[in-house]
Amino acid sequence: MTGTRPQTRPETRPHGSLPRYHALDRLRASMMLLGVVRHAAVSYVPTVFFEWPYRDAQADMLSWWMIIFIRVFHLPVFFAIAGFFAAYLVETRGTREFLRHRWSRIGVPFLVAWPVLAAAMFFIVPFAAQFSATPPNAAYSLAELTSDRALDHLFMHLWFLYHLLILCVVASALRPLAARIPAGVRARALDLCGRWVHRGGIAVLMLAAGLILYRMESWAIDYYAGPFPAPRQLALYGLFFGFGWMLFRRREALEGFKRPTWVLLAAGILCFLAYRHFFEIGCPPRPDRTCAGGGEAQHLPAVVFLALSMWFMAYGLIGLFLRYLNRPSPRWRYMADASYWIYIVHVPFVMLLPLPLARVPLPGIVKLTLVSVAAIGLILLTYRYFVRPTFIGKQLNGRRHPHRHPRRRPRRHPRLTA
């Protein structure tokens, strides 16, 4: 016995030595819930999309603007937070355990949920199309649902899990290559990233995003839910994923997001309006989400303002949550756990719940609110009783949470006095 302490693996760190990032956990959950609202809003927009069969008679442009605004930052912010927590897992568990964890939490739910939801949607989509106020632009027959066109929508709303798995594998493959770079060079590069993330680094990120967005066919983030995503799509989400990863490596820079949050959010909104100005002139909305024959004079400024809006909103939302929502909260922790399940199963709910309201004379935005609240509420009930305390909850959240029954307080009988 030499009395020496056992050596720990150099690439891992004890789990308890890192804090829990409550603000970013809540931001990730909020982006999940915004996805529910965005999909619920599709039933209340004037434009008919191939993948959504129902259109309400009270469709309005407010729902349309809500969809396109959320879409600017919703998934970019999600992938940035995913990159941050991916680096967190690698730091605390190592690359091999990280891959096992990601396969268990992302790959297995994707492989199980996708065929179940696909089978359900095979019946739900034609059923909902019967109640649409606007004739759908697809027959939703067996031939249609198995065509080449349908391949682009194969993974439905679960495509982001597929993309996230790809990015996790790519990041793991790049780690050994990065390890060959001299330690001094790596340290100086990380220090540079930490210093410049708030001192002009955002301009570099905007330029990189703009170069990728310029290749998009829709003058926005191209939609594709099939098995062969285009490199430009993976490059854009990979940019945000990598930003989140590097942000974790220099997490002391998180404090700098707090002060300018309202200025950044205001700038993001203004740049979004400028983006839509050029977009509406040069690329009128089409059901196939492309800008064939769009005006080149408007293309460049549209992409520039889109990239600006995207990063201003990302920086602003990170700062907003760090500034105001960074304290422990059991309710927020519960919603953070539930948000994953909510997003996975929400589409059948937001596609069927509008049907009972089809003939109710309410504004579309009011119906959208009712559908969103009802869908989240109903799914929360399923999570409470059928997911959280079961093996499904363990698969999604890492452990089961058994039902807790409130303890009955013993009755106090009044004392008899003489």
C-alpha cells in the first residue's frame, strides 16, 4: 500500500463540481413549448401547407406572423442550448458515456416514438382534412403518403432529434482531432472565444450564419424532415450547436449576456421586421416553402437581416433567462422534465383539438390560445400519470419519479380540562 490517491480520468470531472444551469434548462424547455404553439398555429394561417391537413375558417395573419417569428430563433436557440449541455456531459462523463447517454435519451425515444406517431398520423391526417375550411392541397391517400414528396416529411416533427444525434456524433468524432492541437494553442483559442463572445464575436457568428442562409432555397431555414438533410441545414444548426459547446468551455462569459438583454431583443425584433420587408417583396410565400424566381436584389438584405435577428434573439433570450430565471424552482424543474414528452407527442393533440372549435365564432388567435393551453394541459396529465412514474419517464428523464401521496396529518383532539 503506497497511500497514493487513485487517479481520475483526465477528460472527466466529478459531477458535483459543476453547478446546475437552471436558466438554460428553462430556456430549452421554453423552446420545446414554443414548438407546440407554433404547430398549433398552423391550423389558423391562410397559407395551406402539404403536411398540415386542417385549416380553420377563422384563419388570420396574426397566427402566420407568430409562426414565422418563432421560427427565426426557436430551433437555433434550442441547438445552442443542446450544444452547451452536450459539452457539459462530455466534461462530466467523458466521450464514451456521452454517446451512450445521447443514444439512450435521444436515439431510443426517436426510434420508438417515430413509428408509433407515424401510424397514428396515418389515420389522423385524413380524418382532420375532412373538417378543413380550405380544401387541402393533397389527397392524403396511401399513394400520397408513400410518395417521394412524403419522404421529405418522413420524420415529421421528430426530425430535430435525428439532426441532434448527427451533431452529437460529429462533435464526438472531432474531439480526438482537437486533442492533437497543442494545449497552449487550444487554451489561447478558448480564451479568445471567451473574450470576443461579447466584443465583436457576434458579428463573426452573424457572418457565418448569413453565408449559410444565403444557400437556403426558402430565404429562411429550409424545412426538411427526411433522412438525408442537406449540408446547409446541418451546417446552420451545427453553428449554433458549436456556439453552445464553446460557450460551456468558457462559461464565465455567461454573465455578460445579462446586461444588454432588452437591447438585444429589441434589435432582434427590428431586424426581423426588416427581414420580412425584403422577404415579402422578393419571395412571396408558397406552399412548397421555396423562393423560385425570387428577386436577387432583395435576397442579400433579407438574409443579412435574418442572420442579425437570429443571433440578436439568441443572445437576448439567453440573457433574459440568466437574468430573471436562474433560481431553483420545483415547478420549473417539473416543466423542464415534462417538456420533452410534451414535444414528442403534441402533434396529434394540436391537430385534433381544433376540430371541436371549427364552428365556434371566435377569432383565430383566441382558438389558438385555447388549443395550445388544452394540448399542453392534457399532455401534462399523461406525463403525470403514465410517463413520469414509469419506465418511459426513466428513459426520457433519467429516473422514475413515483407518485407522492400527501401525508395525512393526525387529528388533534382538544384536551379536556377540569
